[in-house]
Amino acid sequence: MVRFEDVATNYGTGPDILHAVSLHLSPGSFHFVAGPSGSGKSSLLRLMYLANRPSNGRMTLFGRDVEGLTRDERAMLRRRIGVVFQDFRLLKHLSVAENVALPLRIAGRREDKVREHVTELLAWVGLGDHFDDLPATLSGGQQQRVAIARAVIGQPSLLLADEPTGNVDDRIAVRLLYLFEELNKLGTTVVIATHNQALVSRFSHTVLTLGGGTVRVEPAPDSKARDAAEGSMA
Amino acid sequence: MRRRPADVPLAKDVSDRFLPWLVAFMVYFVALAAISATTMHKLVERWDKGLSGQLTVEVPPPDPGVSETERRGRIDRVVQILSRTIGVEKVALYGDEEIAELLEPWLGSGLAEQDLPLPGMIAVTVDTEAPPELAVLAEQLDKAVPGTLLNDHKRWLGKLLDLARSIQIFAGAIVLLVGSIAVMAVVFVTRTGLSVHREVIEILHLIGARDPYIARQFQRHALGLGLRGGAIGSALALATILATGQVLGPVESALPPVLSLSVAEWGLLALLPFATAVVAMVTARLTVLGTLTRMP
């Protein structure tokens, strides 16, 4: 699904934000990206959703080396990735429904199918009553749910969420994580960047910990136990 | 769901207000320049057609003191030469009153009674298929009555043709210049739009939009602006043509059919807004695609 081999990245001519990052995310896996502010969590995600290019190393996405991709190929790969941005990045002039419908319209889906999916999804995230509202009229939590709905409507193979719980209270944060787990159970690979250590501890998933420009992969506690159990059974 | 707005909110840009008017004035000037060139062409064509096969012979007045009989004799000699020349179909002598009437704008009225020496004027119609050798004829006439002039109108018509061609070239240059300015204006507005809406475009890209999808947003907008501007410009040009027609109406018999357009020309005028819109649309599309290629 996603493979990094000694990948480095920077902004412009600045120093490397990340260097020598190697990791592999298999299809259907669930990962947290943890680390203090400025450790490069967003930069790692930006590489994954093809907003930045590696300055060094090799990165493959869905089996394709991202270096040689044409603009069209990059666009087609991005359609397989759902992104929940830290600042939501909703289009202010479009209604909630129009924002959520964007990925399907861009992909050229039939209008009746678009409406059907948008209606379903807005009901699923509890915003069925806000169809025609503009994002500015919604609370932070509601905007976040719109952003999530937009990210998942295209049934992406890879879902990336940058601090999705940053603007909500703990109760909503937990609900959001359950929502991401539901998607993961449907086969979507999920990567969530967060600095909420309590949340990371509460859910049992692999953690990619960033620090000093590199990443350390920590298997989920449960999976360690499961591995141990499987090892003892063998 | 409400009526779907564009993904890139270009309709709220300042350009949405000024570009249609800019396009309108450009279309107006292009339309007028094209109509002027067409009218001039028609005018010259009509004069050329009307004057082809027509010659004027001017017999100079005799020296003072020469009798009227001698004056008549000079003119008769010229008429006789003309009448027997092969290729001359008709010879018509202008009477003194007709000549006085022709000269009235310059010399005032009552010329025929003032005993001024008037030249003899002869209108000659020649066979356009087999015209006489004009140089030889002119020589014969000058020999018979020294100073006789044979005017085939080519000289002043040639100058008029030169003028018409100059006007056409000038009009063509105006069309090209104004068209180029219009294209540059669309390029500028499109680039400004790309810059202003950079964030929205980035989001669309990250959601999976290909460059042609973004370009479609801009080209649709440019098409609308072009249509609006083109329609306003064409309407203004139409009003100008009709108003000019009204003003020139009383003197139209003196002037050939100035500003009288054919059905095809009216059709072209009607197509102008659409042509403008298409040019604006294609320009916007190419600008967006060219600019996005340079973006990360």
C-alpha cells in the first residue's frame, strides 16, 4: 500500500524535516502517527497524499513509484486517498452537501449516484439536517465531520487524517476513532496523525512515532500479545 | 440541493465586473472597424462599377475674342473624332447649363449668363469588352484641339482604391490589435484568478482533480464573460450602425449604400459575441493548463 525507503523531505531549500524514513503500511492496516509538535507528522502525511515529493529516497504508493508519475497519474492516485486535513480545508462557498460531493463529481460519477451517496453519508455522520448549510455556519466539530464525510465518500483505499481530534472534546474524539475503525474494518488503510497520547493508548493500533526526523514503528500492544500467543501456539 | 455553484468561486472576482465591459468595448471597436472596411470596399466597388466604361472629354475654352462659331467648331471636331472611333458606343455633349450646374459648388450660380469661358464637356461611353486605345485617342484629340483632356477616372479612382485598401489594412490592424489586447486581458484575468484561488485549486487537486477539471472551471467562466461582453459590444455596434444610418439617411442618395449590410454581414455581427466567447474560453483553458503544468 505505502512503502518508504530512506525517504527524506524538506520545504524548498530548507533542512530536511524527515530523513531516512523507512516504513511499510500493508493494505487494511490501521496506524497512528505520533510525536511532538514539529516532529514531521503533517509532513509525513503530505508525502502520503502526494502534496510533497521526497527530496531523497524512494516512495511507492499502491505499488507505483511516485517519482515518475505524470500529473494525471498523481491525480488518479489521489482519488484513491481520502484526506481529513487538520484545518478541514472545506470550500467556504460550497454547501455541506456540495463539499462532500466534490470527490465524486471530480471522479465523474453520475449525478443521481452522487446525491444518493451524499445523503447517505451526511446521515451517517449526523449532518443530515445541514445539507444546504455553508461550512461557516457550522461548529468546529460539525465541520470536522463534513471533512471526514468528504474524505471517505469516494471509498478510498487509504485514509489519512491529520489531527482529526484536535478541535473536539474527548467524547467526540473517541466517537471519531470508532468511525475510523469502522472504515478500517471495511478494508480501508487508515493513518491518523495525532499528538493525543491518551487516544493512542486507548486504541490498539501500530504507532509510527516521529522524532529527530526519523520514524520508529511500534507494534500495537494487542498485536504484540497476539503475536506472542500465536508464537506460543506454533 | 441548491443550484450547483462553480467549485472555484470566480463569479465573485473583481474581474467578473470589469472584464465583460472591457470585452464589450473591444468587440464594439472590432465590429465598427470591420464594418468600416467592408463599407469602404463596397463603396469603391460600386464607384468602380459605375464608372467603368465611362470617359469624360474636356475641351478647353478658346482664347478670349474667338467667336462662338469657332468654339462650337472645336467641340464638333472632337465629337466627330470620338464618334468615328471604334469602341466608342455613345457620345453626349454637356450643355452650357449642365456645365454651369456642375461648377456651381465652386463658382456660384448664374454662371451660364456671366459670359465666362466654359470648357466643352463630353460624356463618352465605351464598349468595356473592346474599348478603344485610350492613349492613341487622347493623342488624336489633343492634335485636333490642343489642350483637350481625356479623363478615364482611373487616376482618382486609383487613389480612392489606395485609400480604401489603407482603410482596410488599418481596420485589419485594429481588429488584430484589439483582439490581441482582449486575449491578453483574458490571460491576465485567468492568471489572477489562479493566484487568488490557489488554495481552492490546491484542495481540488488533492481531492483528485486533474488539470482539465480545473481548466473547465475557468473556461466556463470565461465563456460566460465573453458572451456577456460580446453581446453588449455587438448591441452597441448595432445601435451605432442604426444611428449612423439615420443620420446619413438624407444624403444616402449622394453617397453609395454606406452601412447597408448584407444578410451574411448581419449574420457575422450576430456571431461576434459567440466568436468572442469561444476565443475567451480557449484562451482561459490554455492559460490554466499552461500555468498548472508549472505548479507542483
